[in-house]
Amino acid sequence: MSASTQIIQHKKVFEVSRARRTFTGIAELLIGLFILIVFAFTLPASVTTRFVMTPGGIDVGQMADWVLPSQLALIILASICILVGLFAFIRGYGRWTNAALGACSLFLVFSFLIWQAAGKSLNLGGMLSSAVMLAVPITLGAFSGILAERSGIINIAIEGMMLMSSMVAALTGSIMHNPWLGLLGGVLSAMLLALIHGVLSIKFKVNQTISGTVINIFSAGMTAFISQKFLQHNEAINNPPMFSRIQIPGLANIPFIGPILFNTNLFVYLMLVILIVLQVALFQTRWGLRLRSVGEHPKAADTLGINVIRTRYMGILLSGLVAGIGGAFFTLGSVGRFDEGMTAGKGFIGLAAMIFGNWNPIGALGAGLLFGFADAIGSKLSLLGSAIPPQFMAMAPYLITMIVLAGFIGKGQAPAAEGIPYEKE
Amino acid sequence: MGAALKTSQNTQTDFSQEVINALNHEPPTEGPHKKSFWSTISIPLLAIFTGLLVGAILIAVTSPEVYAAFGESIGKGFITAFRQIGTAYQALFTGSLGDPVRIFNALRMGDAKEIRMAINPFLESLVQATPYIFTGLAVALGFRSGLFNIGVEGQLFIGAACATYVGYAIKGLPPYIHMPLALLAGAAGGAFWGFIPGLLKAKTGGHEVINTIMLNWIAFRLTEWLLSGPMTREGSGGMPISPIIEKSAQIPQFFQSPIRFHLGFFIALATAWLIWWLLFKTTWGLNLRTVGTNPRAAKYAGLNTTNSIIVAMSLSGALAGLAGANQILAVNHSMALGLSSGYGYDSIALALIGNNHPVGVILSSLLFGTLRNGATRMMVVSGIPIDIVDVIQAIILMFVAAPAIIRAIYHIKQPKKEEETVFLSGWGGK
């Protein structure tokens, strides 16, 4: 793919075709009607939904429960969706087309919650708080992917790096009795794997998907081997101290938002810090411009005196660093011990979040939160005794990814030179 | 891959040349006259040897006894290390191929039952290799057509679920109809699960790597729901396990239990032959391989790449489905969630080691089946976790994928012409 076609595609992003306008309009109308017919009209008028707004076990930043008349709230949400859909037909939203559709999808999810919890109480604060926690490894995985792929290296080894890091973090954390050293150990192990991936794909020009698969198989085998040989017989080396909840003074007192974002785990803060650093570094600094140019058009970058090989090694090593933090989250931030295969495909979902977020840190965070939210809904709804099997709720993120990838919300833009080893001529 | 970069930047005149090359010449990977037999197999063999060597080092390094012995003296340490490795690999060998002494004695005594029991470890290795042959063919077929099917695991589960359903829900059929029908149902289920990412790739460009990974997770959840809901065994109390399939649906085993050697192994060999014939002896196969090695040339030659992507993914899925069906109908006889020990992921390594050729797939399946079977015995004898096989497989795959490392270690000269590699692109599917 040459540079000129890239530019053409960039222009296309902001031009919304008539067909897409009609399509999103119809989708918004259908969402509205769906809320109205399936949710609103199946409820008796007198029922209320109670949302508890503070996660359990937190005493600062409390907020009163939110009680909604279920049917009325649903009718209002449905009307907004229908109005949004009608406006899409009349005027269109230009570059906000996706945002409008996104808002309607959000309303659909919210309506679903009102409907499911009608006549009961649902801890919305707790649900969002656990959604953020569940989003941490996915989002960090996506950041890891962005760092590698912006420099032109496909990294499907994120899963393997996270798994290795989670095991090493538990091991070093337990032996040293220090979560920080555990984190360091985990991160170093993931960076070592990243280095192997880098050497294989940059120096030896191995197909990057295959070298990623090597790392994944190796990690799965190695962690299971060490776990069975040592960790399972010896609880003392699989019992790392965990990072405790950190309360940010002042911010933690904000109602609703405070308990969810500012009175939580170290890894959530790390995720937010990496988000800001990455977003600024990628798009506002010379470093970021160089990294991206190597991923888009290495030959041009080389001509301008950028060291392509070194930049790519830097990209993949930083990718390993972030994946390592994501992996350490499992043992040091969430569970407190290592279990075989505990990353459970979160690295792969992180990759999906990266594509979903269009190789953009903020987009990746949004996608990660969405996946985390879908996970959290699943577990909460089974507590509410929902008729929908939890397995189907668990499928939702994967289905959404496939639909998005199929181009319903516009095609993502992968770095052009990704997957192609660079050969100096 | 370097070639791909160059072609993308060259002018159109080169494309016509490429088309002619692609159509007139067989890809250099085949044709024994172009490459000597030794140079084809030397890299995989050395990779396997090095993988086993790394495994041996891992066994020694993770053994507390070795450290204790090194504490006494260096010589003692080495002796203990070699003894540990020796015991472990001896168990690996006898567990997968049989104990030579026992086989010799059994042959001398002439007792048929004892002979069978003595060679059972070998037969069991064949049983273990059977699903690998199917899944390896699935991945290899994908690679040959330029597709990376990581979704074999999910396709295997869907195929197994379909075969299980036909196996227990339909009653009263004669075995010669019921068994093939259940096998076909498995193939159809897998084919459908492969068809979806194929269609998405062909029509929207959605990359099959992400789509098949997503479909894997959907397949796991779906089968979990099926097995604990609509397809659950009566009286299982919501445990995810299916009813036992009818006797008429079972793939027959040749000997009495505990020998599990069954007809499925030969079905797998026949399937491998069929895939070989399709790929290398039909026009369809040539077109498919052209799409795989050089999609742009294929497009210029007027080949229907859209169709071949969909057909290749479906066929690949069908093979994966057969693997699942085979395990249900021949070995397990009912479906539970622990059906696969990662066949889908292992088969990626396996197909690459076998050079994506059906014969290579059979050989590397035999290797993987043997390793896995022997590792079970090794775990019993020396307490070494079976997962060491994964580590060895990863090392082997690494060396096969990066032959330059092997050449550097063993000082082998590089062949004049680089092999043509399969064409795999970024997420955009360009």
C-alpha cells in the first residue's frame, strides 16, 4: 500500500456517504423502537428500578441511590433514539455520525439494565467499578499492541507476554515479599519475550504472526510447567503481597466518579497515566512522529535518517513493558496468586480493542472499557437471576468486535508497513 | 515477505511477469528435482533435536536434586543431571514407542495378547496423533491459500458438538450409515465455523486472525451453554457434559480395551491423501496455491480470490471439525469441555514444521502424538509436567521458522534460493 492511497483513505474518513447516513439512521430508529416494544411495553407502569451508585465497601464519595420509574425512563430513552435517528435522515451528523450511533448503543445498554433490574436494585457503581478493573488488562494489552504496531511489528504475542509476566510477578513478589519487585520481575520477563519476538521478526525476518505464536505457545507451556513443578506444591512462593487500594485525596470524594476512578487499584492509575503519556507522545512529539513514520513508510523514514531497526526494537520492547504491567495486574492487582492460563485470552481481546480503537490510545481505552463493561454486566446479571444465559452475555464482546471489524462503524486503519520486515537496499 | 514489499512498489510490467511466473512454474517448495531430500528435512530434524536438547536442559535446571548434587561436587552434579535426563527421556521413549525388551519377549513367547499390550504405547501414540493430522491439515490448507486459521480450536469444538448431537439424538440407524453421518455432521459444523471468517475476509477484508480468535471464544461459550443446557446429560446436575453417543455412531476400535487404536487413524490418512490430491493434482489446488503465494498475481491472472478464500476457510474448518468428531466418535464417546488439549494451537506449529505439506503434516503429527503420549509416562515416572511438550514444540517451531538460527548453530550453508514463503499480511487483509 503506497503513501498516496493512504492519504486518500484519510480524507474519506470524514466524508459520510449517503448509504452510511441512511444505515446509521435506520439503526438508530430500530434501537428506539426496540427499546419501546421489547423493554418499555413489557413492564407494568408502576415498577421502579433502583440503581445503587457506590461500590460496596467504600465510605468516601457516597452518593444516594437513584430510583427511576422504569417504564417512563425507557420511553424517554426510546424517544431520544428515535429523534436522533430521524435527524440522521434529515441532516446527518457529518463526522459525528459514529458518535450518534454510539450514544444510541449506550442508551440501548442502559435501557437493557433498567429493564433487567425493574422492580429490583442493581449496584451500578459496583458494576462500573468492576468494569474498570476488568478493562485494565484489555486496555494495557491494546496499548502494548499500539506501541508495537505503530512501529510496524504485529504483536499477537501479547497474550503470552502477559501470562509470563503474571507468573513471574507472583513468583518474585512472593519471594521478595514486595509487590513492586514483583511488578519489576513481571515486566522484565515480558520484555525479554518481546526482545525474542523482536530478534525473530526484525533480525531473522520470521513471519511476525508465526514468531508471536512461538512466544504464545512457549509461555503457555513454560508457565504451566513451572506452576505444576513448583508453585502448586509450595504455597509460600505463590502468595505475593498485593497492591492495596489507593485513595487519591480530594478526587476520591467526588460522588459516583470518585469511588470508581480515584479510590481504586494502582493498575487503574497506571493505565490512565500510560494513556496520557502514550497519546501525547505518539501524536505531539518528535519521538511519536518517528515511531509512526517507521510503521507507515520505513523506506521514507530511513531516507530521512531515522534508524528503522532501532526504532522497531524500541517499539517492541516498550510493547513488552506495557504488556508486562498488564500481566502483573492479574496476580498483584486482582487475584493474588498465579493459576495456569489465568490471562484467559485477555491479550487477544486487547488486540481486538486495539483494532476497535483504530490504533489510537483513547480509542483503545474506550474499546477496553466496553469489553470490561460487557464482562461486568454478564456477572452482575447472573446474580440478578436473568433469563439470558451468562454464556451469551460473555459472547457479546467477541460478537461486537467481529461486527466492528466487518466495517459497520467504518474501516480501521492499520499502519501501512506492519508485518513487513524492513530490508535496507 | 521481502518480495512482497518489492512487488508492491514496482510498476505494472512486473505484474505480468509475475503472473506468467506464477502460472508457468510450480512453487519451488515442491519438486524433488529442485531441492535435495536432505536439505528439505535437515532443518526440521535439527530443529527437533535442538528442541529436545532444550527440553533436557530444562529438566536438569528445574530439578532440585541436581542442585543438591552440584552442592556436593561438580562431577556428581553432572552425573545426577544426566541421570535425571536419562530417566525422563527413557520414560518418554518407552511410553510412546513401547519397551523394546518387553516387545522382544512378547514376540518370542508368541502370545498375541501380550504382543498387543507390548506395542500398545506405539498404538496409543497413533491415537494421539490422529486429531493432530486433521487439525494440522486444516492449518496447512489455510497457509497454502494464504490464510492463517487460528480458529481451528473453535471449529473443532463446533464440529465435535455437531457430531455428538447426531451421535446420541438419532437412534436406530445401522452403523455404516450412522457413523459416517455423525462424522459428516462434524465436518459440516466445522466448515460453517470456518465459513464465517472466510466470508468476512473475502467480503469486508476483516482479518481472519482476529475473527477466528473471536470465533474461538464464541465457540467455547456456545458449547459450554449447549452442554449445560440443551445437550446436557440427564442427571448430570447442570455439569457441562453430553449424553453418551449411540453404539452405532462410534468409530470402531480394533482391539479390546484398554487398547484404543481405531479406524479414525486410517480415515485421517485417507483425508491427508485427499487434501494432497486436491492441492497438487487439480487446477483448483493450483489456483488456491497461487492465491496463497502471490495474491496480486492471482488477481491479475483473473482468478477468483474471493471464492477461493471462502472455500479454503470452509474446507479448513471442515478438517478441524473432523478432528473434533473423530475424538468424540472414536475416543471419548461423549463431549465435555476438556475435549481438546490445545490441538488447534499446537497444529499451527505442526503444520509449519511439516512445511504445510500433507506428508509433512502426517510426519509431524506422529511426532507430536508421540511426544504427548510419551510425556504422560514421563510425568508418572519422573514427575515432569506434561506441559514441557509445549515448550519443546515452541522451540522447534522457532527454529523451523527461523532456519538461519539453526544454520548458524550447526554451520550449515544457506541454499542458493530462498524458499517461497506463504503470504500473510497485516490486519487490513490487503
